[in-house]
Amino acid sequence: MAFLTLSRRVWLLALALPASSFPARAEYLPAKAKVPEPLREFRAAWIATVHNLDWPSKPGLPPAQQRAEMLALLDLAAASGLNAVVLQVRTECDAFYASRLEPWSFFLSGQMGTGPADGYDPLAFAVAEAHKRGLELHAWFNPFRASATERSAKSSGHISRTHSSLMLSSGSMKWANPASDFVRQRAIEVMIDVAKRYDVDGIHIDDYFYPYPKTVNGKPVDQFDDSAAYRAYRSKDGKLELRDWRRDNINQFVRNAYSSIKSTKSHVRFGISPFGIWRPGHPSSVKAGLDAYNDISADSRLWLNQGWLDYFSPQLYWRIGSDQDYTALYRWWSGENKQNRHLFPGIASSRILSSEDRNRPSTETVRQIEVTRRNPASGGPGHIHWSIEAIKKDRGGLRSRFREVYAESALPPAAPWLGAGPPGHVYVAPSESGGRLELFFKPEPSARWRLIQVRHGNNWSTLRLMPAAEESILLPDAPSAVAIRHVGPSGILSVPTILEKR
């Protein structure tokens, strides 16, 4: 889609003339018509950077190659029908962006603390390019893992060097102790720093709270020893038992993270992607699996019940009809959605024809999407694919499936609890030339996006979502009518401005 810079003459016309005056310059006139409401569905994929799983393909690539790889992923996401990506920007208390708090990631440059040679900011670049393609970008943070690999020698400014007493060993990894007020606040501080300085659409955290346990003789065993911190807590008249104390540490973190993000930029969504089973036996048909409540101190049901998030993405990576049945778990989580937040489950598309599930067909992903559509949560259905690798590798012909399942473009669901009303009206100047329609816009500060819908004959379709900051758009043809709406920060739409070709 080509975007043209406004000439000074057209810019002055767009500012000076009311909407009713614009069509004198073109064949498109204001009209009243019934415009269908756009389809609402969150369609996203995770882009993992830890161990270079999805991007960049290896540490230390030249910046130009890093950018080329990112553009290829964003083009793929847009072409596949997605409307969001969830990009990992903190893997081991590091940064994939310019930060005064944490060092550049080893997985980016090959040397922790060393940034891109040409000075570009990967997160700023990814946000701008995602938005150009009508994609939301959510910045994904790992809250407490401090060392994911022994390959990355930690720089002098890394938390493991500056606060070594707060580190605990977890197998081959290091963990920043969640019992520490400093550790929890640092994790929140880096998220708030990104929310303030970057135009991200969401802040997202994964399920690495307390470490996953190892199994010994069929029983889970804690990965690290936090007994010293617990003794210190009890010495100050702390009353909670060990596992209740751990859960309380994480509950404080989640609650404070949500309130901090809302007080910084209320429209930035906060999403959490916990392990898909809260406790075995919930629902009753799911009798086995990790007890996340007990073993990793994740009381994710509480966070959803209390509404300490804007969207909830439990990792429902199992098949429909399995012992950990996808449909049963999705319905159970839906019943726990007391505050009517968005429920966007994680779908394991990367398990299609994989070593983890050799016979899983791509139709399993389609079936799981249909489950969310039949029983949508507040505001509309949605899901996140783990990960974009499955789409890139076209596992089981997944892309051809997407051409059917995502045949109609969709807008992410609105979040009315964020409080913002509808944005201002669209003022547009049309200009038709060479069989194509170009639209010029007056800026609208209350809008975040513009939604473009077009009519050919009697059929309306959603053409694209574009940033509200863009001044013009050149459509691929001259439709019989076009409707433009502003989309506010919370996803609420303005009334449509409709132009009809006469």
C-alpha cells in the first residue's frame, strides 16, 4: 500500500474546508449508507527472541540483516491475516531496546551490553513497521529470569552483577528472587519505561514466575532454594506458609504491574500468558498436569477473577479431546472471567507435525480457533499462535488454512473498561486519479487508528487498519463507496464518514 506525503496545497485544503466542501474536487460525495460493523477478533503470534528462536536468526547479525528479518516477519504476519504480534524484548533482565536500566541483549548483538553498530533501536523500528502494516505490537517481558544461557557473559551493569545476592540458581539458569521488593519493582520499572517511551499497544508477561520444578521419582521438586528469604520474612512476623508466601509475592507483582501501567498510559493493554492449567481438577475432566498454583506460585485464576489484566492468554497447548482438553479448559477459564476481560488463549501451532506431536494436523489449529469463536469472551474472540515460526515454516499447510479462517479482516476487540469514549469524526479530502482513489486526512488527536472499509457493488469489506498519524492513503482502486472511522485508544469506533462515487 503506497502512502504519499501531503502537498502544502492539499494539506491547507484539508484543514480549512468542512467535510461537505471536499467532494467539489472529486467524484466522491458525502452519503448516508448502512456500513457493516467490522469483525472483531484478536489474531496474534509470539515472536520469541530468547535463544534466537524466532528473531534475530542468530546473535550478532549486522543491523541491516536484523531489520530485514524483522520486516519479513511483519510482512508474513500481515499477509497471513494477523492483526498483532507479541515481541519478546526482555529475555534475561536484558533489553532489545535502548535502556538506561538494563543492558543490551546477548541474543541481539552477541555480547551483552553492546548495542547495534549503526545505533538503531530494534523496538522503535519494530513498532513503527508493525503499525505501518496495521499490526498492533505488544512488548513481551520475562519478569524474573536473569540468565537463560551460560553463553552470554553478563555485562557489568547486569542485575546478576549489581545485585548478586538477589540471584538464585535454577538448574543452568539464574533467577532474580521474586521475594525481593527490588526485583519485583525493577521488573515493573522496565515495563513502565517501555510504556512511556515507545508507542506499544500492549505490555505482555509470560509464565516464568517461580521456576518450573524438576521431577524426581514422579514428584515435583523446587528448582531453587529461597529458604533464606523465607526465614527473613518469618523473622519479621510474617505469617504465611512457604507456598502462600510465594504466591503472595507474585500476586503483589501482578496487581502493582497492572495499576502502574494504567496510571502511566491507560490505553496500553496488560496481558498475561500463564500455564494453561490453574490446578489439576479444574475443570474436573482435566485430572493431570502441572499444578501451577502450587508448583510455580501462579494463582492465575485470582488475577483473572480480580481483573488485574486486560487480556488473559492461558497456554492451551493441548489438543481437543486430549486428557488436557483444549475446549474444556477454554470453557473453564471463560467461567472464571468475572470482570469480562479479553480471553485470548495461546494455541500451539508450532506443535503441528512436530517432535512434540508428530501427527498433529494444521486443522487442529483451525478447530481451536473455532472454539473461541463459538464462545467468545467479552468484546470478541481472539488467540495467539505459539509461535510465528509455525507460520514461517508453513507447518502442515497452515498458511492456506489461514486464507480460509482469516478470509475476512478483523479489528482487535475494544476494551471499554479502559474508559475512553469514541474518538472524533473523520475529516477527509478525496482525490481520484488514474482509476485510484487517494484520501487525505485532517489530524485527530483522540484517534489511534483509522479503519478503511470499501464497497464494490453491494459488498462491503474491510480494506485495512492504518495509523491515525498517517496523513494520506492511496487505495488500490476506485471503489463505489468508502467508509472511514477513527479507532480510539481503547478500540472504540467513531461514526463512519462515508463517501460515495456519483
